[in-house]
Amino acid sequence: MNSQQTATLESLRARLEAALAARLPPPDAYPPRLHQAMRYAADGGKRLRALLVYAAGEALGVPLDALDAAAVSVELIHAYSLVHDDLPAMDDDALRRGRPTVHVAYDEATAILVGDALQALAFEVLAQDTPGAAAPAQRLAMVAVLAQAAGSRGMVGGQMVDIESEGRTIALAELERLHAHKTGALILACVQLAACAADGLAKARRQALERHGRALGLGFQIQDDVLDVEGSTEQLGKTQGKDRAQAKSTYVSLLGLTDAKRRATELFREADAALADFGSSAARLHQLAALIRQRRS
């Protein structure tokens, strides 16, 4: 039994927090205002994406040390995306994770630079050859996976289409494609990053993990659409009702609340079914999927 199989979700979160704190520049490093704002942006959150990296690694028997850089990097990319998503030119939100967004707590120019710096740091972390890290060829594969997931063919591309779609109704198939990029690409990348660190991984097992990641990512987004209607600002830690206020097409606006919930349930079942051949090694992935399904923020 490897160390990850005996770890709890709480201990994995603590491991991620320690690894993240060690890799972020010290708050007093030059220029201190930027580095303090970077730490502010990266602080908090449920760390679901990093935990998904660890959980997928557990299913594949990958040691924790070989996954730390990937877990940190995906959280850095996620944090950068939230900082930029909240900017006045984007979703223009003043609240994130229950406190002022970076451009409110600091200023808009600093927030832009914070996002830029967090994104660059994510790839620096993956490139570093630290004790226990994945092999160089594996880390290079991780860089390629994360770059594609975060770029114009992934998250940023989905964000572009999301902006272009404001104020008009789009077809369900286009909405699904949008969110497979904007939200789903980074969640899919979490299991792909773990797969990069697995020696001799069979194609069928990789494909099963990817089916899990795709279904989980889309289910996550539909759940977000539902929570934007049913949740409160206090629960969500961000402004409730933003999608409706910005006239965005969502699964709720296109399907109705009941059918949107039904579609999310179908996707979470698909995510679990994709792991059938992994047996007990996928217990952590099932646990995380259940936590995502039950989340209220």
C-alpha cells in the first residue's frame, strides 16, 4: 500500500497547501505587493482540482511526490483564471471565495499581473526537478497537457466563446462545447496529469480516466448553473445570480431547473461508471465525485 492510499482528504489538502506555500514567492520578495497579491489570490478554495490529481494518481499507483508539482500547478492555473474572470472587462465581480476579489482588494492592474504571474509560475513548478518529482519526460508531457487545457483550445477558448455568447441564446450542443472548454478542460487535465506520471499505462485505462474527467467536468459546470439559481451569495462565496444578470445561456435557462439537475445526475453516474475496471483503487475518485455532487458552493 502506498502512502497515498493511507492518506485522508484532509491530509492531502494539507499536503497541497504546504507544497503551494513553498512554491509561491515569499511575500516580502521583490516586488512585495505583487507577491502578496499572488498569495492572496491563491489562498482558499476547496482544492478539488488538486485533490483530483492526487486521486487519479492513487488509482494508477503513482507516488505522492511525483504528483505534488502537478497538483500545485493546476491550482495556480485555476487561481489565475478566477482573478482574470472577475476583472471588470470580464465578469466584473467584487466577491470571490467570500472576500473581495483581487482587483478590489488591490487594483485592476495588479490583478492582471497577478494572473500573468500565477500562470507563468504553474509551468515553472512543473519544470523543476525536485526530489521525488516525476521523470523529465513525464514532466514535459505534463507541461503539454496543462498548456493545452489552459490555452485557446481549452479554458481560455471557452472563456472567449462565453463572452461572445452573452445576451443571446445558444443551442444546447454549443453550450456543452463551451463548457467542455471553459470548465471541463482543466478538470480533465487533472486526471491526464496523473496519467502522465504513470509508467506503462495501458491505453484503455487512460481512456477510462479521461471519460471520467470529461463527465465530471461537465457535471460540475451544470451544478454551477443550478447553484447560481438556488444558492446564496453567502453560500457561494461569490455573487449569486450573475449568469441571469449577464443574460448568459446556462443549462438551467435552456433545460429548466429540473432537467438541468437530471442531466447533472446522469453525468455523475457516467463518471462513476467509467471507473468500473479500476476497482478499489478508484475509491478516492468516487469519494471526490460524491463531494462535488453534494457541494453547495
